[in-house]
Amino acid sequence: MARILDVDLLSFERGDRAARSAVVDGVMESLRTGFVYTSHDIGEDLLDTAYGMLAEFFSMDPATKSRFVAPGTHGQTGYTGLLVETAAVSDTPDWKEMLNWGRSLPEGHPLRRRYPHRYGEQVLPEEAVPGITEVLDEFHDRTLELQERFLRIIATGLGAHEHFFDDMLTDGTTLTRAIRYPPMDQAPGGAPHVWAGAHGDINLTTALPRATSRGLQVLVGAEQTRGTGSAPVGGEWVDAAPPSDHVIINTGIMLERLTNAVIPTGWHRVVADPDQPGERYSVVQFCHPTPWTILSPMASTISAESPQRFAGIEAGDLLDQVIYDINLVEDSPRIGRDAAAEDPRGATP
């Protein structure tokens, strides 16, 4: 059965040819699971500060947090309350609340003119937690830099130029998301509730620098199905257990399409660990290309044995479909939000 490996990003960047080759081989082997662990240089002080400020925000009353909802952005910035986002293959809303942010572009930028719903002004709780904007912007930039560097390893492993992904990431719609998973004993009706249902991310890669408790589980050994974003068949759920101070990287649907499924989507869920009761915090970053990027399989991934599996599609169009599937289109939700509207703990209908 495939297993998640620990690799050294800096060995790829600073090592000799043999060291670089070993890192590439390890990454490509590990990504058969859709996951890999790596050391990082984001900075523990920055992580400590960011997580402390985010905990302060999430501890505030529902009315205060709801001031930072950003209508019309479909969860791409601002606050999203409990029981809203829903895994695309599920009808049960996730037991989590979120704060989302990215980077804005100047008003005249062609990407902002063409995709105004992707590049609006960011909504962060600066009034509630003074100084949080500067800290979260730095967190976003450092994590994105790490992902850009890691994608150079993946490009090399696919037989492409090391900088294959660089252009498509310039001014992309990368999103950073802080997530609070409340204690299970506060779930609706007091019944057990999965924090986040099984799903694959939409983007190229996702980075998770830290979580405050266990809960992330990875599906390994499953048989991949043909439809983009469709749940795999079979497999076994295993706990993600990275070494201390390592980042978890997982792959998304966009990378699966670009690689003709050579690199599958990393399927995962978040389930409360009975040995660690209470809430859980994590911050993840979804690395996105520009929305006008055409996601079509790379030539190096197509062969007689592996014919082209996917037609080309614009990244922004694919993202719009998934945002609808996960119930984040406010004026046209896939699933009714009556339960969320009735929940007294801060869900946003």
C-alpha cells in the first residue's frame, strides 16, 4: 500500500544532482496517496502569532464574527459560519467555521476586470483584532512561496521544466483559510458530527503548516474513479501524522487534470479524535492558478498506455462548479440551510 513520505524541500533546492533526484523520486512516490510531508521555513514565530490572533477572533460572539461575512464572494474571503460548507459528495454540512483571505489586485488589472468575483477587496477582522491583517497577509505570502517552490519538484517529476507552474501561479486566486472545528459535544442535537466530510480539494496543491490536534485522515489504497472530483472506491482511512514542524502538502483536482491523473487528488476528511476532546484549529492554503489557465493534460503525461483522460477546461469555470457543489453560493445553495439558520452558535444562513 502506498504511504506518505517525508521529504526535504531544501535538499532539492541546495543539494547536488543525486540529492535533488532523491527528493523528486520521494515526492512522486508519496503523491500516489495525494499527500506528502516536508520540512519548511515559514517561521514558528509567525505561526504562533497567527494562530493566537485567529483563536482570539473565533472566541468572539457570533454577532461580532458575522460582521465580517462578505456577501457575494462565495466564501472566498471573510467569515463563513457553522454548518455551511458541505463536501461535494455529501448532504451533511461540515461542523466548522472559517475565516478566508487572499491577495487583492489593483482595480485596473485585467484579471480583476474579467473576474471581479475572484479579486474583490479582502475582508479581515482588523477592527476586532488590531494587527491581524498584516500578520495574516505575511502568513499567506510565505506559505504561497513555499507551495510555489514545492511545485517545482512536482514539475521536475513530471518531466517538465522546473518552472512550468510559475506563470500560471502569478496573480492566481490562492486562498488561505483558518478553520475552527468546535467540540463535538456542541454539535447539533448533541449527536456525533463529522468535522469535515470526505472530499478532494479543487486546487493544484494545499498546504497545512499546523493543526492544534489530530483529526486529519487520508484515504489510501483506493481505486480512482473516472469523474473529476468523484469519490474513489474502497481504500483505508489512515491518520495523517507528519513529523513535528513539518507542512502537509496534498494534491487537488486541478493538478489531477493537468497530469492526466498521474497524480491523483488527495482524498481526506477531518474526524474528531476521542483521545483529544475539544476544539481544533488549522490553517490551510489552497494554491490556485489564474482563473484563465486552461487545465489540459500535460504532453509528458499522455501516452499509448495512458491516453488523454480529460478535456481542457478553464480553471475559473471548474472552480465555479466546485464552489456550487460545496454549498458556498449564497443566493443559490445546493443544500437548504434551514438547520444552519436555526443554529444558535453562529452559523450564517
